[in-house]
Amino acid sequence: METWWRALTFTLGYNTSVVTLGAMLLAAGAGMVGTFVLLRKRALVSDAISHSTLPGLALAFIVVGLVQGDGRLLPALLLGAAASAALGLWAVQMISAHTRLGEDAAIGAVLSTFFAFGVVLITVIQSMAVTGQSGLTSYLVGATAGMLISEAQLIAACALGLLLAMVVWRRDLLLLCFDADFARTQGLNTWRLDLLLLMLLMAVVVIGLKVTGLILVVALTIIPPVAARFWTDQPLMMVALAALLGALAGYLGVTLSSVREGLPTGPLIVLAAFLLFLVSFLFSPRRGALASLLAYRRLRRRVHLRQGLLAVAHEEPIFDGLTLKLMRRRGYLRRDGVATPLGLAAARDAEHEERLWALYRELHPDDALHREHAGLVPIGQVLSADAIMALEMQLAPTEGAR
Amino acid sequence: MTDFMTFSLVPLTVAVIISMTCALLGNFLVLRRQSLIGDAISHVALPGIVVSFLLTGMLASSAMMLGAGASALVTVAMIELIRRLGRVEGSAAMGVVFTSLFAVGVLLLEWHGATGVHLDVEHALYGNLESLIWFEGTGPAAFFDPVALADLPPQLGRAAWVGLAVVVFVVVFRRHLILGSFDPDFAASVRARPALIDLLLVTMVAVAAIAAFEAVGSIIVIAMFICPAAAARLMTNRLAAQVAWSQLFALVSAVLGYLLAGHGPGWLGFDASLSAAGMIATLAGLILGAACVAGPRRHRIGVAREA
Amino acid sequence: MMIDARLDKAVIASPLAIHGLTVSYDHRPVVHSVDFVTPPGSLTAIVGPNGAGKSTLLKAALGITPRLSGDVRVFGRPLEHEARHLAYVPQRSSVDWDFPARVIDVVTMGLFRDLHWWQFGTRSLRRRAMESLGRVGMEAFADRQIGQLSGGQQQRVFLARALIQEADLTILDEPFAGVDAATEAAIVEVLKSLRDEGRTLLCVHHDLATVRDYFDHVLLLNVRRIAAGPVDEVFSERHLQATYGGRLSRVQLARLTEPAEIGTEAR
């Protein structure tokens, strides 16, 4: 607990602080790119990118290892990873554009085949006399514990560069995500923009390899944007929020992993992000699950009550079990299904209100459609007292005529 | 010959069974444009196994299968909840769920790594087909020797049972599967229970992924689900023919991949062997690549589904 | 299951009686408290503007989409036990026509309920499928790949799949969307011949100009039921105005609601 506090306050030493900052910058960048990718509805493309880095990593490791005897050289490994990720991305594009297979099959096939080939190359490495082999597995699930300070600085610098790039291009990217056709009419080269977005995504994934590992880096590009979506409808706000949530997840994850020896960083960052997502998913007042569920139940109760009351008013039988239950609970019906005086009064009110709404819809069809209310809200909450009075006046003669 | 029986017979058989089983299910994943469910479920096999191991303390088939089934159902339930209640796009919901559950698996594995578990992250990712050695399989006589047969690696029996179950499932529910893949609304209108069939399919995928887990790991199995079936889709416009092609591709990639991984380096003069699981999947991917370039039915003809 | 004694006679006679059906999306009713008793032996159109909930109403009535409230009965019994009386023709664009299947395979899907898992294709199965295809003029295409069909041909195949079900009530979702004139005429002819056999048809329809020619009953829908009944009584200016909320011009309305001559002349 105390170690965690010191990690949280950046007092656990220079190395840990740099690693923490690097991971935060990276996760912020991933959250931003991820938002654009999510809005472009291609969230799982990053899954293909990350898995297809493995053969490039392994090949770079072999080449560097043959030259200098030890394969660990972060810049070379990242270059190799980027090259094979680009190849994988190209393969996904080609398969989904030129064959009848969907993008889903293309992504699944490419990520698994590339990964499998990477595994084959790793067995090649295992038969070679190259040191630093255990370093390679750290790219699978991530490890910041043994990270060199130069590596952490490189990651932080790249992540910062990416953040800046995205701030510069944010408007073009947003336009692309919202309405690619419109963007095209505005003279934007959407093909190049798509490429730019994918390159940014690839860069984030490749830089993130060392921190979270190649399987979990996907999470950083998906979870924070999805969580951010719960809090805002405004795209730029969503980008900013995703960056913030990502950074927070990185902060929590890295500091937690310094608490005990052998706690893997990647999974902790991902779980921290998931926790943030869970809170957003459950408790967001706008789109959260609890709010949705409550709104659904309220609507259902209103509809059933209204239908039940109208049935009482028209002296029709009620078949629906839920309607009967709600009516009884309100004291509108007796156990044997006969309406109580309270129920009869409520039924008269409901019928009257239904008539007012019907008249309103007839007089102002456009208005009624625009408001899209179903007439379930008491009319007094929607219309002014004068408007209701006018409706009552019109209704009165027809009432009398009955 | 003796060497082959001891070291290669079981791994090769397991590879063939798993490969063909996964390809059979893969046909429906590809047709439903749900390949990524296969991706998600096979990632989630890891936490499923780890949790069932932590609960029962052993790697028994039954516990693993239960763990796999449970984790698959949890995954699907979470994806659907997030998609419906949170109104999140399906693939994004999937990404949220499977990465998080995979993270749980890795975390638990590393946490308990020191206790000498017969499981580690590398195994979970690479698989280890080569470890399925039949020590008593010293000659043809071993096929009739109960003692030697009892020594067969348990993975073989597990793969065989799962393969059988998948075949029975597909044969019995073939009309449900086809109808639900082509026209889910119509399927619901004739009470073919498309949602239930979806769930059953996902569960079968999970069970197959678990059977494959120890042999080929949780990521390479995705290639076995998707690549042969996707390649087969590019060969024909008839469903029965597509299934047949997928089985052929699965068989070829399993046999050839296994032999190439074991003997390929030797032919080149190196004294080493490569990952058989990796090689099988790589070959499956190459077959798909070839089909994409030259498959007779590679182009789309119909109008794609809207939305 | 016994029929509830409190039910109306019309409900018991109807192949599809809907009561208080509400479906919500995004916490907003898209179909609200709709009552509709399909007259047996009728050819009924469901008409309304885009987003009026026409397809949703049908899907909810068939149990494909969950409903918030409401009661659906087939000949007075709950739908759950009587679904075999209904055949459904979804919108053509709702499926992937690149699916590896032949025309005859799609048509035999209509026999799903009659076939057990141990039964494979038989000669009598094929004969029944060919009969259905014959009624829509598509026998020659039986072994054609479905992706190679035109829009109109796809729609005819869907209709053939419903015919093979020999249902009392056939529910069609926009059967005329994006089909050629010849197909439209052929489909109308099949629908009318089904009605003349005493079967009931319920059909989401978009083209106001043809309502009078094709249908005998109409349900005007805009989230709520606006009006329903015989075309001559219900298809009036007042009801259309209420359905479309002032979005139809006077001229349009006059054309639609005048006696049929103008409508036929226009084509």
C-alpha cells in the first residue's frame, strides 16, 4: 500500500516516474486514435495490427542478433514490428476490398496467420545462439519492470509526437469519421486520410508493444474511447475524454504493478481501463446501463398503466398480467379485477387526457410529430395552461354532444 | 517407424482432428460474418482454463470444458449487455470484453506462476503440440495393448470427443444453422430459435478452442477456425462443397504443416524443429492467400446486406 | 389451449389480432398501443410515412422483436402456440444475397417446420418447391445461385418460400421495394389469387398511388393507429393528412382519394 502511494506520487525513483509518464502519454495517444477508429467503425482493425507485429519483431531480433549477438535493440525491433504490421494491414485491406470475404474474416485470418508465423520464427530464434531471448516474450504480455531508461524515454517521446500529430489533424480526422462522402466533396483526400489514421493507429500499437504487450495493446485503443462515449455526444470532447481516461488507466496500471514484484503491467493497465469503462457503463446518467434500465422500466410502467386505465374506461377486459399487477398495486383494481372508485376516477382522467392529446395531434399534426411524445406525459407538463384551455374549449362541445 | 509412433503419431492425429473440427465450425462463423467471435472466444479460453484450474487445482478435461463453456457464455452475455444497454457497436463491445478477460487470465497466471502450475503464458500463446508423446507407442503391437493404449496422452481422447460432438451438432442442427445465418428474422418467424442456436454455436466454438488450447495455444486456433473456411468460401458457391473444401484445406495444412515443422529444417541441413502449431496455421493462411488470388469464386456477386 | 371466453368474436376469427402493442426504442415508443384485428380473407396494406413503425409492428407481432406491452393472438390463441399459421416475407435487403445457396435451397427453407434432422432432400420436397416456384414464374431458375438474381427475382423467390408454407396469413414487408414493373404485377396477381383462396395477407406498402388498386383493407399507421378498415372508407384525405402530418400536398391528396380512375390513368 505504501509503495503504491509512493508510486502514485512519483516518489519511487526517477525510473518508475519516467515509465509511468511514458505509459500515460502512450495510453492518452491510444485513446485519441482509438476514438477516431471507433467512430469510423473499425475498432478491431487494431487487433489485426497488433498481432501482425510478431513476425516483424522476431525477424528484426534475428537480424540484430546475427549482427551483434544480442537481439534486444528497441528501435530496430519497433521498426520491424511496424513493417510487418503494415504488411498485415495491407493484407486486411486487400482481402476485404477484393474478395467476397468480410472485413471480420480478413482481420481474423490475418491476425492469426501472422501471429502463427511469428511463433514459427520464435522457435527459429530458440535454436540460435543469440542472447536476450527472454526479452522477446516481454513483447507478448508487456513488461515495464525491466525497461531501460532510454527505452522509456523513447516511448514517451514517440507518444508525445503522436499526441501532437493528432491535435494538428483532429478536424480532418473527425470529418472523415463522420461523413466520408461529405469530406470528399469538401476536397479532402479521404483515401489519404484513412491511411493517415491507420498509420497513427499502427504507430500507437507499435510503441505500446513494450508496455502492454501485443495482445493487450488493442484494449488501449478500444476501451477508453468506448468509455468516453458514455459521457458526451460531442466528438472533440470524446477525443479529449478518451485521452484523459487512457492516461488515468496508464497511471493506475503502472503504479499498481510496482507494488509487488512480478505483477505484469499490461494486464493491470487494461483492467484499470476496464474499471473506468465499467463505472461509465453503469453510472453514466446519459447512456449508462442503470439509467437506461430505469428509463425502460418507467416507460413500460407508464404504457401498461395507461392501457389498463383506458381498458377500465372503455369497460374492456384486461388480459396482460403485468398491467393487472400494476393496476392492483396502485389500488386501481380490486383482487377480483373489479375497478375501485380510485381506479374509475383515474380511468376518467386518463381518457380525458387521451382525448386532449388526440385533438392536439389532429389540430397540430406537425408539432405533435416533432415532439415525438407518445402522450404518456401528463399534458400539463408539455403544453402551456392557455393551450390546454383552448383544447378543453374545443373538446367541450363534442363532449356535450355524446 | 517406432520413432514416428512414439513422437509423431499422436500430435499429428490431434492436429488433424482439431484442425478439421475448427474448420467445420469456422464455415458458419465466416458465413455469419462473425469470425471475430471466434477471435474473442479463443482469447477468453485462457481465463476460462486458469479459473477452472485455480478452482479445482487440476487440469481435468471435465473442469476445463466447464470452464470454457462458462467463460464463453460470460463473454457473450457481457458483449450483449454492453451492446444493448450501452448501445455500443458490436465489434467494439467485443474488443472491450475479450481484452479485459484475457488480461484477467494473464494476471491470474502470473500471480500464481510461482506455485509450479503446469501452465504458463508462452504455452497458452504458442501451444505445445510436440509434447504429446506416446511413450508406450513403440510398435504396431501397441495398438492392441491395453497398457500402452492407457498411456496415450489424454489430449487425444479429448480432441476426439470434441470432434465427435461438433460433428453431431452440425449434422443435427444444420438447417437451424443455415437458416439463422442466411435470414435470422425468417428463422425467428418459423421458431427456429436463431438466438439459441447462436449461443450453441458460440459454446461449441469455445469447447473446440479449449480442446485445441493445450496443443496449439489460444491464438493460433483462430487461424484454424477462419482460414480454411474462408478459403473454401472462395472456391465454390455451394454450401456442401464449401464444407468439403474447408475439411480438405484443414487436413492438408495440418499434415503438411506438421511434417514441415518437424523435418523442414532437417532437409535444409539444420538440426532443429519449428513450432508445429505455428507452421500449420501459417500454411492455412498461405492457402487462404492463394485462394484470394486465384480462387474461382473469389468475387462477390450478390447485393451485400445493408446496415 | 382454451380460448379465453372474454374475447371478441372478431378476434377469434382473425388470423392475427393485435391489442395494445407497444414497442420502444431508445426509451421512446416507435409503435404505441396499436390495436388491429386483421379481417380474415382480406388483402390489407399497412401504410404510413418513413419511421412510422410499420416493419417494427409486424416484427413485434411475429415475436421477432421484443414488445413492451401488448397481446398478439392467432385465431384467438396466443401467438406462441400458433405461429405455424403465419408466413413471413422479410425485406429483401435484410439478408446477404452472397450466401452460398441456390434458389431451390431458399424455397425449401420454408419447410423448416416439417423436416426432421435425419431427413435429407427428397423428391417430394423438390416437387413442392418447384410448384411454389411455378406460381411465381421462377421454375427455370431453381438451380441458379441466389446472388445472380435481379431484385425482382429475389423478391419472387422470397414469395415462393412463403407459398410453400401454405399459411393462413402471409405477412410481407415491402414486397414491391426496388422490383421491376413485371414483377410487381406478378406479385400482386399471386397475392390476389391467395386471397381468393380464402387466405389473408398483410403487407407493408409504400406507394400510396397503388393502394386502391391492390388492396381491399388498409391500416394507416404513424406510431399509433390512425385509422383502419376497408380502403373505400378509410383511405380519405382526413386520415391521410393525419397519418402524414401535413406532409402531403393538396394535389397529391386529391389524386389519391378521388375514385380510382385517376390512379389507373397515371400508370
